[in-house]
Amino acid sequence: MDFGRISRRHLLQGSAALTLGTALGTRSAFAADTTIGFIYVGSRDDYGYNQAHAQGAAALKKMPGLKVVEEEKVPETDAVEKTMESMINLDGATLLFPTSFGYYNPHMIKMANKFPKLRFEHCGGLWTDKDPKNAGSYFGYIDEAQYISGIVAGYSTKSGKLGFVAAKPIPQVLRNINAFTLGARLANPKVTTQAIFTGDWSMPVKEAEATNSLIDQGVDVLTCHVDGPKTMVENAARRGAMVCGYHVNQAPLAPKAYLTGAEWNWEALYPKFVKMLAAGESIPNFYRGGLKEEIVKVSPYGEAVSAEARKHADDIKAQLTAGTYTIFKGPIMDNKGKTVIAAGTDRGQKDPELEKMDYLVEGVIGATS
Amino acid sequence: MTSGVGDPAEAVAISPAADPGFLQRHGGTIEYILIPGAALAAALGVFGIFVALFGKSPLDLYFYMYQGAFGTWFSWQNTLTRAAPLILTALCTALPAQLGMVIIGGEGALLIGALAATSAALLMQSAPPFVVQLAMACAGMAGGGLWIMLSGGLRQYRGVNETISSLLLVYIALAILNHLVEGAMRDPASLNKPSTREIGAANMIGSIPGTDVHWGLVFGVIAAVASYILIYHTVFGFAARVAGGNIRAARIVGLGVGKLILTICFLAGASAGLAGMVEVAAVQGRTNANLAAGYGFTGILVAFLARQNPLAIIPVAILLGGISASGGLLQRRLGLPDASVQVLQGIIFVAVLASDALYGRIGFLKGKA
């Protein structure tokens, strides 16, 4: 190990944190002039997953005394371990945000064990007691925002057919498709959602094909869960269909066709994290939240959204924000006719059963395998 | 831009060669060092201009490239870690090239090798770690070897172009991997990132003592040296080169061309398969889509830059490992996008290919004729 590359300030921070840490359990190194490293799996201007994080990083850049270093297109291999080490050794980073799901285990865990005085915050991972205390995972219940999108889509569709371009049939994606469909059926119980899985997170050609084939089948409102919604949004708008966005606000790509969208609110969360550290508090290792906790948000409504849709959507949004509304409330049937959530059972946002979702609800046309 | 004449590096390189006899004896070898070296220098020069057009200082560029790739012990380890898989995947292209075959499917062999190695480890969980590791290596090499042998066989017995078939086999390998990882071999606990079960910490092969660099580097160097000996210092290798020079002549003198093709293709695939095994046993600990990180494709670049010489693959892989290691620093310090590293790789590739035209044309090295 080349500790000669670590600056004196960094060492001082480290030892200060060690002293604090021994007194108060786990406390991260933090001082006013801190370097924070952000690592993205794709390009940071992808109008999608990575851009959402880059917007969060941009919010940190505006805070005084913080230096943000960023690296994009880092694969989920040992390359990300080396990127983290390089940010630590060459840039003096003390707080790291490796933002892609596949960075968590084994890569970020390995680095958190190797640098016990530094803080690692991961998006999407499931931190457990076995993982290092200086590591944490955060994520948002973005299905709440998808539910609102669904309501707006349900009012806006003329054909009653919605389309969902999805990456893989994994729990997070299924939960979004289901929430979107439940929202839409709240507005109009006859609505169906046709889901197409492209098989991977970034498949622009397949996403465009899926978009076109959905529109050919009469779908007139589309949304998606892929890393970069740009392909779907632009193609759908060109074909005259309406869209609900995902990850970030894609209204600039299709100002007329954009109804609303489910967005991450990292620009609110990251400054909150930094303020917590600066105040000497520790970030909970397992951090989750939805609309109420301001981890996700809904895009401003587009021109095409009717007053009725706005009113209904705003009403549900207010209830979700107040924490008094449950999306996955029994009875809920899957699209094969089986009851997946029994009558009388409420599965609230934090219910671990929802993290294992492997079904599509009634009204979704498609199969998980 | 690729003319080596008048390059300062050249003047340094030829200074010990004042004795014309020396030139006669070693002119060929000097050419092989001088011309690619000059091409590399020219490529760096062009890249410097490219960067200057974006308003960044080329001197900063060269400094950060040096610092990020070779400037510190950490940077060296970063470079070597990235070079390790490239040596093995480059052999997958360089070995068949001796027979005049262009195999570009190393990525597929790597994936199949990784799958085979993971399967071996999961099937023999109770065996001692050394036995498991050996079985993983054998399974990985056999899997990768058979995969490329398939391309060789199609060429020999069915007249299918091996370049096309090996490339298409990459996509088949990826589909098989995704199918198994998301189906039969899936660890039910891997909810949002479908993966196989872990091979177990005890079965991991770890790093070379005193470094962070995994054993793949040592395997790669051994494989490259063994390949060099095989090709240039054995009867088998001589036969392969004869067949590569003129396949008809080889048949007329009674060489078993079919057997040569299948054996060489097997060895080539086995190298890439071993790279896959190392990725599992030293880095990821299991198989999932992360393994398709493009090492197989970068390996093609390495093999061509090394002019298909197994020994030259080692320094070229380290060079490309260094370029990719320094890429992060270029992003962070100069604010260059990730694509700039690809631009540099592209310029180097074109410069080295174009410099092929110079062999045998540099006057003062012609003494040997």
C-alpha cells in the first residue's frame, strides 16, 4: 500500500474520525473541506439513472467546502474497486457514492473493509448487519411516483392500452409495472398495461423496437424502467404517443408528449447526507423512503394532463406524502388469476414481501419468464 | 502522422547500433520495437492535439496519464490488475492468427469459461479449496477451449468463416449465461441482480502476496511465454506457422491441418476461458452479467497491436491496462468524458496498423537484406 499518496489532511481526518469512532461507535471522517467521489456505470448525461445521480452530485458541488470528483462508465468489475481506491489515494476522497447496483457486493464491501475510516454509500444495495459499519445503502420507493404516473396515464389514454418498456423481470422492475398499472386502474378500471422486457438495462435498439411494437398495437401512453429512457421517450413522441418519464424529468426531450414521470430526488438526499455528517450524526446504514421522505418525486404535469387527472393525482400524492395511503392493499390478484395479496392485508412501502415481488398484477399483459 | 522518420525516439533507439554488423543481425528486431514505439508516440501526439482542441493542456494530459497509470505503486497495481485478463484474452486471438485465422470471439470463451468454472466450484463445495480451484481452472479452460474449437471445427469441416462464427458465438454465450443465471443456476437470494450462488470465500484464489493484483497476471504471463515457446520453438508451432503461411503447401507436405486448427483453437479458447475462471475466482466470486465487461473485445485490440506475437502481448496489455487505469484520472482532473480514452485507443490502433507499411522500408535498417 502506498500511504505516501494520502495527504496529511486526509490522515488527520482519518485519525480524528478514529478517535470519534471509538467514542461514539461508527462515525465517518468528515471535515468542512471534504472530497466526495461519485461513480456511475453509464454516461452521466443519459437522461436516466446516471444523470439522476449526477444531478445529486451537482447539488453537492454548490455547497461550500465540498469537492466532488466523478467518473463515468465504470464497469461492475474490479475496475470499480480500483476507481474507488484511486479516488481515495490520488484525490483524497473520504465519502464515496458508487451508484450502480452491481458495485455493492463484492466490490464496495471489499473497499469498505479495506478503508474502515472512510464512508461508503451505495444506491440500491441491501445492507445487512454482516456488512461493514462504514458502508451504507439507500434507495427510494419510486413505485409511489410510478403510481401517480399511472393515475395520470389512466386518465390520458384514449385506447385504454398503456405500454411499459422494462429491462428485466426483477422485483424492483415488477413493482414499478404493478404500481403503474394499479394507479392507472384507479383512474380507469378497464385499462391494461402491456409490458415488454428487453433483457438488459441499456438496450437502445430493443427499447426502440419495443416502443414501436407497443404503439403498433394501439398503446397510446408509454413509460419504462430501463437505465436511459431517452430512446423510448423520443420514439414514442415521434409516433404521436404520450409518455410518462422515469429516473429524471424527460420533458425537455418531448415537451408536448410528456405527461409526468417518476423521478429520483437525489439532489435533496445527498445534501441531507452531507449535512448529517457535518453535524456529527451518522447516516443510518439502511436508508429508505418515498415521496414523504423526499427521496422520489413526481415531474410537473404536462399541458396534456386534464384537470380531473391532476386533481385525482394530487389527492393521492398528498396522501402518500402524509404516509396515510397504501398502494399494495389486498385483495390483489396477479394476471394469472391467483390472489397474491389477500383481502384485508396491507403491504406498506417497507414491507419486505414487496422486495421479493415475482408477479404481475391483473391488468398487466406480459409474463415474468 | 505515422512516419517514424525523424522521431526523437528513433534517434535514441538507434544510437547503440553504430556498428553495421549489429544492424545486419538485429535490424529486424529493432524494427519490431522501433516502428510500434514511433506509432505509439505519434498516437499520443495526435491525442494531445485532440485534447488541446478542447482547451485542455496536453502537458497536463501526459502528466496525469503517467501518474494514473505508472506514477505510484498504487497506479502500477491498478494498471496490472486491468492488464491481467487482457493478456489471456489476447492469446485467444493471437494463437489462431498463427494459422491465418481471425478469431474475435474471446469474450464468448471467457463467459463460457466463467460459467464452467463456477459450475465446477458449486458442484464440489465439500472438496478442499486447492482441489476446487484446480477443478475450476480445468473446467474454465475446457469450456472456453471447446467454445473456440467449435469455431475452428465449423471452419475446417463446414467452411464457415471463423471470424463471423466466433463473433456470433459471443452472443450465444451471453444468452446462455443470462439464461442460466436467471434460471437454473440462480441464487434465489439474488433478487435484483440475478447471480449464481457464491463459490465461497475459501475457494477464492486471492492476490499475489504483497500486492492487490490477482493471480490472473501470473497465469497470463505463463500462458504468453508458453505460447511463444510453442509457436516459435516446437515442431508443432513450426507446422502451425507453415499452415498459416500457405495452407495448401502444408497439406501437400502432409501436415494434419484439421488437427492443427482444432488444437490451436482449443488452446486459444482455453486462455480466454482461464481469464473467465480468474474473474470468478479472484474478483466476482460468482457468475452474473458483470462478467461481460468487454475483456474479450479489448483482447482483440491487444493481439493486433502486439502483431499477434505472444510475448509482445504482455507489454501491450500492460500499456492498454495503463491507459484504462489513467482514464479515471483524466475524467476527474481534466473533466474529459470517458469516451476520450476510447478515442486514444482508436488512434493508437490506427497508427499501429498504418505503421505496418513501414516494415522493410526504413533505409538504414535494410543492411540485413
